[in-house]
Amino acid sequence: MDWTSWFEAHDYEIARQVLQRGVAALAFVAFASTLNQFRPLLGEHGLLPVPELLRLAPRLRGPSVFRWGYTDRRLVAVTIVGLVLAASVVIGLPQLGPPWVPMLVFLALWMLYLSIVNVGQTFYGFGWEMLLCEALFTVAFLGSNETPPPLTIVIAVWWLVFRLEFGAGMIKIRGGPEWRDLTALMYHHETQPMPNPLSRQAHLLPKWFHRGEVVGNHVAQLVVPFLLFVPGPVGSTAVTIVILTQLWLIATGNFAWLNWITVVLAASAITDSAWHRLIPAIPADLGTDAAATPLWWGVVVLAASALLLVLSFWPVRNLLSRQQLMNASFNRWMLVNAYGAFGTVTKRRIEIVVEGTLAESPDSAAEWREYGFKGKPGEVRAVPRQWAPYHLRLDWLMWFLPLGRMWEPWFEVFLARLLEADAPTLALLRTDPFGGAAPRWVRARAYHYRFATRAEFRETGERWVRTLQGEIVPPSALR
């Protein structure tokens, strides 16, 4: 029997196209986010400058092209190369060549983005960063249109989805009691880091619906992932459930590209035959015209598959541990990681509101004006915007401040930049109440935010009700 008979996944050609183009599209978004935000956050004059990191910690946690020195110009070059390579895959150009061409493109994307994450410090400390790195590496070995998709890599993607979903489910079961008493989603839509236009409507749904959401979440994350490995209708049904739950999260929140990439990865379990039954215009034998897999390419793919298998030991051990880690990488290359999110749910939303004044003295007569952020709640009448899959890094870090991280070094520098009316920093905001002028004083105050009820909204037109909790940073001026 020909060795390629078990190696080639002829029924997964559409899955390969979705994986390659989908992951590349999200990489394009990630590089665009970096191009727009990295320099004011982490550049030469950023809130946490990378040159300072390299001076204090010359040994980084992983490989990076910036190990030999960082400049903003070099950062721009890296992101532009990443954007061009990602766009080429979305268009489908590398896939037209031999299988080593898309492999090299994806490995370049992986190394470029890994270089950014490894110097990104707290602004790049999110689970979807390492998820994108792992996805870029894994799909690199799917080959090109010349050869059938390799089954071992398709299964590796299913294994990634399993860890992503099951890990998140176990984190919740082992986490806060609100996931066990089915009350978590009575709070989550309101207290999530960055609500979207539908979050308030989701929050105002009845309690029985929210309990059903939690039950559905547990089924989707603790039971369904095992069914992804069952071929035929069972696997197709499992992936449908995963995708539908992710679409609900996309519709009601802003979690960067986390939910979007989960949809893309999960779609790898849908066969061409299933697509044909759903859309008869799609040929059922779409992947049968490809040439047989060359021996050399089979060896490369099997070597990569073996590496992913060996590295799976550590995340499996983590899944079985009572001290399960959430969003953890066990190697310097961010491959075969552990994932999970929201093991506990915040029950009260505290927002840090930053204000400035032009007054010479910050007394009771001073007029304080509020800075507006692009994504996080501020103005009580404003409709939260949809930003995902784009990632607003400053807004996300602002959500973490009231959760016991008020004295982050970057926040002190951020306030100083506002006092300087630093243009790159102000560009990260939605509104500058001083039109580019430098305030004399700034301060930070904590407010409790909650969604207005339907009756309150009809009466006031306000979508949020906020109550002052206290002053976090007293009026401060440049010395």
C-alpha cells in the first residue's frame, strides 16, 4: 500500500484554504495593530521602551530580531514585511508554488511576530498572542495547492482547538464559584474588558437565559472538544457547536482575534464532503486533483508533527494539574501552549477615568475635562464600538488597573505623556479635551460603571450609570 494513502487528507482542501488564508488575515490584523500602536507604547520613547528592556534584561524570554538592537525604524520594517507576507497568503500567491513556499512564508510570519511578542512586555501578554504564534507555525506545514493537505497537520490543528477550548473549560470549572453555580454570565457581559454595541442588550437578558449560557459554555468547552476527533457527522456537529458559541462571543464582546481565530481553526474539522452537502455547487472531490506528496515533503511534515507531539507533554500535564496554568508557554518558541480565559468573572466594573485641567491650581474651582478612550467605557451616553479582531492594547491594560495593578510603571509614564501633550500618545485616544494643548494638572479617579436598565435608558438616554468611588491618582503636574 502506498505510504501516502494514510498521510494525505484529500477531503480537507477547503479546510486548508480556510486555515491558511484565515490565519494569515488575522496575522495581517496583528501586524497592523503593532504598526499603529507599538511605537507610542513600547518604542524608543514609549511608555515601556524596548531599548530600556534590552539594557536591563539582555536575555529575552525567547528569540527576537530585536535582540541585536531596537529602533522604531526597524520595528516599522518588521511590521511592513509581515503585512506584505500575510496579504500574499490571503490573496493566495504562495499557495501556487511548491509546498516549501507557503512553509517559508508562514515560518517568516511566525518568527517576525514572535520577535514582537518577546519584547512586547505587558502590552503583549495576552493569550491570543501566543495562540497566533502557534497557529502560524502549525499551518506552515499544510503545503500548497500542488499536494494534498497532510493529515497529521490537520489533526495537529484539531489538537490546538482542543487545548484552546478544553483548557478554557477546565479553568472555569476550577476557578470562581460563579461558573459552578451558573451565575457567571449574569455579570460577564457588563464587566468584560471591552463591551461592544450588543453587550448591554445581552446583559439585560433574563437570568434563566444567562444560566443557559453557562450550561452551553460548559458543554461546548468540556464535552464537544473530544468529538472533534470523530470523523463524519459527529465531528461536523462538534465543530458547528464550537463555531456557533464563538460567533455569540463575537456578537457580544471585543476579544481581539481570540474568537475569530478559534472559528478559523475549528473550521479545519469540516470536510469537503460536508461543504458539498451544504453547498452543492462546491465539488465533492475538490482535493483529488493534487499530485502525490513528494517523499521529501512528507519527511518535513512528519518531523514537524513529531515536534508538536513531543511538545504536547507539558500542556497535557498542565491540563491534568489542579494548579492549571492559564495562557502559558512551556518553551521559548511559543509552540503547543496552554490556553484558557476568565477563570473568575469580575462582578463589579471599576473604570479609571483620567482627567486634566488648565487651571493653575487644582482646587474646587478648576474645570476638569475627561480624556476619551477608543474602546473602554467612558462617556455614559456613548455606544461601545466594535473593534475586534483589532486589538486596542492601551484600553485593555486600563481594564486591568483596578484589579490590583494600579501602580503599573507604564501608567505613571502615560500620565506624564498627557502632561506633555505627547502627540503619539494622544493618538492612542479617541478624544483629547485640550486639542493638543498641555494641561497643567492630571488626575485619575475610579468610577463604578453598570449598564443602565431599559427604564433608566428611556428616562436619561444614558447607557451607563456611573458612581464615583474615589481618587486613585491625586492632581499631578510635571516638576
